[in-house]
Amino acid sequence: MECTVRWTGLSGMSFLAETGSGHLVTMDGAPDGGGRNLAPRPMEIVLAGTGGCTAYDVVLILRKSGQDIRGCEVTLKAERAEKDPKVFTKLHFHFIVTGANLKPNLVERAIKLSHEKYCSASIMLEKTAEMSHTFEIIEQA
């Protein structure tokens, strides 16, 4: 896996990342750091990537478990250290899983497997952050 990140110019703190799969992601800094607030901050991208990583796992695990999953949303709330490096110190994941006749124990198991075995991003972040998880199931006929 690889990624190239380029500073887009002298007038601010925007960066353009090109992923190994050929996709582009723009990042920018806060105005107090020389940015113009035109795109997400790099650490917001880390948080979003972690959410995508774990949601992917949960959907895949529930599908493989024979569950009729129709939606998966995860909200991440993070706290960061006050001093540099401002690593994440707390992360809370709240999953909203939608489907028909979803078994709560299988949803809980899928979340646990993601965070303990499959989601590389959350497993890396666990080195500095206290993790917590909650979930709710929305029944769809």
C-alpha cells in the first residue's frame, strides 16, 4: 500500500493525497495554523478511516453470519492529548445497525471481532487511546 501527499501551494496548508488505488483526498489545516478550512484535517481523515475500517468489518461479519443487514452507521467521538504529539486518548464508537431480525449477540460479536482482530486502524489506535463501543439495532421489516 502506498500514498503520495502533496502540499498544494504557498498560500495555505492544503494537501492532496493520491492513494495507491488512484483516488484523491484533500486535507487542509485550521485557519489558526495557516489553513483555510477548505477540507477535513488530517486527523479527521484518520478518524474517518477508522470508522470505515470497522464498519466494513461489521457488515462483512454479519453478512457471513447470515444476518439480514441493511444498514450500518458508526459515529466516532475522540479525545486528543493536549500536548504534542496530540494522539487520540479516548475513542468511543456508537454503531447503528439496521436490518431484519438481527440477533444482538451477533452484532455485538461482529463489533468485538472487528476491534480485536480485523480492524487494523482501531487496533493501531488502541495503543494510545482508551476504546469503548455501544450499539443499537433498528428493525426493518
